[in-house]
Amino acid sequence: MRKIVLLLLSIFILSCSRDNDDNKRTCSSILLLRVDYMTYNFEGGNEQFINSKITDSDTIPITVNYKAPGDFGNIALYYQPTNDLLFDGSIIWMGTGTIKYPKTFKSAGSYPLLDNPIDKPDDSRFNSIFGKPPSDYSLIWNSVGKLKIVSDYLKSNKKIGLFLYTPSVGIGNPYEWDWFVFMNK
């Protein structure tokens, strides 16, 4: 089993190579970091690799498919131009939806920390993917600015996407809500 996993990982790494024509990587990676809406505690993350050239745009090319909850709704986020699914979650009026994709998140404790946290980038580096942006970016940034992986992704100079997932609406319970920080390299 271990050999199969190593073989598949090797194949993927080799497929994410440099394109000889324009010397760009032919794959992109998206990092989703989950931060609790009420406490601003970092809860975990998910890194996805997409077999597509990195775009020259400074924003992460994400399209949103939103179905407002009459009783049941949904929100799905896709990476363009490949249409790869990045996030999919149900929304329930007077109930609680669930995250359907990604299925798993690495635990917060599995992310190496920096000795010194990264200063919050200028507010112009943040981009609201869907819904109203937070009134203060620093509360979210303080949760993830100490992660080594964030330092690696910041080097791409792309904007940092923010998305508030609210699985419960109507009377909704904000203790069930999460901010998602999207980074691309």
C-alpha cells in the first residue's frame, strides 16, 4: 500500500513540471485555511493541487455557484479555467448544512509554525470571494499569519481570498460558521 501511495505521489509531482515554452509551472496549488468565525481560532486546512498553469492575474480565479436557501441551499467554489471544485457546502434555513468538499482538513496542529508571525499584508491584498468582507482583516490574519505554509504561499504575490461559510441561516448560529482563507501559488 505504501509503495502505491509513493508511486501516485511521484507521478503527480512529475506531472507538475515546468512548461518549456513559458517557463511556468504547469500546475497550481490552492490552500484553504479554516478559521472559526466567533473565536478566530485556526481549525485546519486543505491543500489542493490543480494541473493547470498559474494565472498571471493577482487574484485567485474562483467562480461561485450559489443557490440561496429557501429551505435548502448550497454554495460551491470552482477554480477557473479548469472548473476544479475547491469547496462545496450545503446551507439550511433554520438548520445546519455540511461541508461536502473538501472531505477532510488537516488538523491545525499538523502545520509547522514560524518563529515570528508574518505581519498582516495591506488590506488591498485581501479579496472577498463571496458575501460581505470582514470589518477587520487582522483578526483572521492573526490566526494564520504564524503558519510556515502561509509564508510559502505569500511569495506568489497573489491576493488572499476570504469566504465566510454560513451553513445555518435564518436564525442561524454563528458558532457554526467559519472563515476560509484561500491562497494560490
